Amino acid sequence: MIVFEFLFQSTIGNWTVGFKTLNQNGEKLKFWQSLVRHCFDLIDIWPLGGVGVLSIKCTKKNQRVGDLVARTIVVPR
């Protein structure tokens, strides 16, 4: 998943619905950013996705915890 996101700037799910991941400056995602984003997947989905949904709703750029730490944003393709 990390390699797919790094190569195509999108996870499979985001690619399917037309989104891509960039760094906060709007530049291409770096490998370390994809790795860090996904290190926080378990936090974002705990419990039942509540942490991720809450962080998305409470941030200006609709970022989940992994995005905040990795300094990334998800935008329409």
C-alpha cells in the first residue's frame, strides 16, 4: 500500500474515488511521508474510525492524524 501510494500519489481506495495525496505544499508525496501516514492507520481507525473522523472534522484541511504527522493532504485528482 505504501509503495502504491508513493508511485501513484494515492491509495487504492482514494484512487478509486478520485483523490490523491500530496505534501502540504501541494508537491509530490515523498516515500517517508507515505510511510509515516500509514504508521498511524491503527490510531486513525480506533475505535471504529472515530479518531480519524474526529480529526478530519476538526482540522481546517480535513486531515486525519496520519496526515497531520506526515504533513500531507488529500485532494481531488
